[in-house]
Amino acid sequence: MTPLERAAMILEIPVTFRTANRIDVDKLEWYGQFTHFRNLLRRAYREQLRGRRLMLVADFNGFPIGQVFIQYDSMNELIADGWSRGYFYSFRVMEMFQGKGIGTRLLYEAESVLVERGYQFATLSVALDNPRAFQLYQRNGYEVIGQDPGRWHYVDDLGVTRYVEEPCWILEKALSID
Ligand SMILES: CC(C)(COP(=O)(O)OP(=O)(O)OC[C@H]1O[C@@H](n2cnc3c(N)ncnc32)[C@H](O)[C@@H]1OP(=O)(O)O)[C@@H](O)C(=O)NCCC(=O)NCCS
């Protein structure tokens, strides 16, 4: 043991998967890491209240350490059409909790939400330069159905319009209903 490594303890931590509430919306800025997405988080929550989206979070000790949002319908019917295809986005797990199965479970829970609503397909997009996430999706049965230039914009917390260009794969999974 080095002088800096004085002791160790094993933590077993309970993580629950649930719909986000109003208090989570602020916490999902993750202490400044995603403050620039404040308007997007608030809009997703408003859409959840209208029944058009769902914000699913992984909760540890009252804090949302992971998230995936579900969009039930979209102008782009290839990804979501309001009755048979739903789109997952904003999928992330706090860095110190990554690689422990939380992301895989979030994906599974999001798929269950769609199955309960009678949807047949889940879709999502992943940046061309994110091979590890791509692998995770492939491992879980997602297949490429197209590519997208990934151009979009949003207004950040300071009111500045930010433009994003992130070419991505569009993936799809046929959900088993049994
Ligand atoms: C992708 C992500 C949500 C997966 O959550 P997770 O809890 O780490 O996932 P799991 O523990 O269930 O599975 C781990 C697998 O996820 C994938 N993965 C992708 N990015 C990863 C990362 N930064 N750290 C660990 N695993 C990552 C790998 O395939 C990994 O499997 P491997 O260890 O065999 O390489 C999470 O890693 C993350 O938030 N990454 C940064 C944001 C991101 O890329 N989101 C996806 C956008 S499409």
C-alpha cells in the first residue's frame, strides 16, 4: 500500500430506473457539464408532461446518474411516427459510473416502455466517430438503416444559438413483443 492508498472499501450501490421529475431537470445539468443544454432539458420535460416524450433516468441516491430520452413522434417518420417507431436520444451515463451495465439497462428499460405502448421498432442515432457506443447498440440488436449529416442547432442557457454538425448512423431494432 502506498502512502496515498491508505484504505479501500467496497460499495454496493442500488440504482433505480424511473421517469424524470421536475427536480431532475436541473440535476440533469450534471453540475455544469450540460448547462448549455438547459433549454433542451426543459423542453423535453414539457414534452413529457404533454405525453410526447419520456425522460428515463437511472437514479442513485436521489440523483440522476444516467439518462435516455424517448421521442414518440417526429417530423421524420423514419425515426418516430407516434404509433410504431420511437426514437431514443440524449443517452448518457456519468463518467464515473460508465462501463458497469447502467447504459445497457437504461436501453432495455426504454425498449420496454415502447413495447408497453405497442411500438414495434426502436431507433437511435450514433455519431460516426463513437465506435464504443456503436458496439453497445450492435451488441443489443440494433442495425444500421441509414446515415444522417446530423446538422441541428439549439439555444444555450445564455441565449446563444449553437450549431452542431455530427454525422451519424441511424440504427433500428425490431422489438420483440412476448
Ligand atoms: C454509451 C454509454 C451511455 C453506455 O453506458 P454504460 O453504462 O457505460 O454502458 P454499459 O456499462 O452497459 O456498457 C459498456 C459498453 O458501452 C460502450 N461504451 C461506449 N462509450 C463508453 C465509455 N465512455 N465508457 C465505457 N463504455 C462505453 C462500450 O461498448 C462498452 O462496452 P466495452 O466495455 O465492451 O467496450 C456511456 O458510456 C456514455 O455515456 N458514453 C458517453 C456518451 C455517449 O457516447 N452516449 C451515446 C451517444 S449515441
